[in-house]
Amino acid sequence: MRTPEQKARRKAHDATPEHRARRKAYNATPEQRARRKAYEAARYATPEWKEYYAAYARTPKQRTRQRAYSKKVHAHGLGLALAAAMRAPGLCDICGKDKPKRVIDHDHSCCAGAYGCTLCVRGSLCASCNSSIGRFFDDVEALRLISNRYASEWHRLAADYLESPPGPRESGLARPIPTE
């Protein structure tokens, strides 16, 4: 890893007019342009990328949201098509209400990472149900206690969801985990 001094020297070097002129000349060569074009053609030829860019947002604010969402999707190990299907308007897995936008719910205790693995994904919830089970820290016993004490249907449904989530792994929709 570079030290801060090395990074500063590199940044100063890259900003010089001589370096920029050499870089521009190198990028303008037919060999480099052909190499870059072949790389981009191979990278963006997959059906997932074609679908992603067909629906790609046009304004800078929308593009920023799209990029953040794409990082989350890949961190969860979901394909773009599955993630789009999970976030599309539809029924929440807990309350069953038809919501215009859903979020991908995952188990924070499964992995130490910020997003986890494909096994962490539990299902697709509306934003209010997702934040509500988060406030209970995914504690099934606490949800059952409140459900029994106040005869709350939602708390019972949330506890049932946490005990046996309908995640994409059971339905076979998630990408398989590579085995060695």
C-alpha cells in the first residue's frame, strides 16, 4: 500500500502537462483504442448488463442511487434480475400489503460484512416492516412476547418470518455459491 507521501507525489506527477500529454497520446493509439473497445464489448455483452443499462437512470442523482443499489446487489450475491424482481412493486413478506417499493432484507448475524453473503438474504419487505424488525434486533422471543401480550397479528407474522424466512435460496432464485 502506498504511503500518503507516495500518493501525493503520484498525484502531482499525474497532474503535470507532460504526463497528461503522454497519456492522451497513448490513449489515442489504435492499439489502445481497440484494446479498450474489446474489453468494454466483453464486459457489457452479458444479458444482465444489457438489462441494467436499458433501465439506467439518466440524471446524475438517479445514477448515484443506481450505483449504490448495484453495489448492494452484488454484495448480497444476487443477480440484477432477481434483485429487481425482489424490489419491484408487490406484496411484503410480513404484512402482505401491496407496496410500490420493497427492500431486500438480510440477516446481519450471518456474516461479519456490511451486506453479507447470498445465504444472508431472507426476503423482500416493505420499508416499514424492515425497519420495524430492525428495531427489535431480529429478536423472535421479544416479538412473540409482544404478540401474546397485546394480541398483535403483525408481531406474530414478523416472528414467523424471522423463524423461517422465504429467502431466495429456498426458491432456487439466488446464484449458487461456488464450491471448490
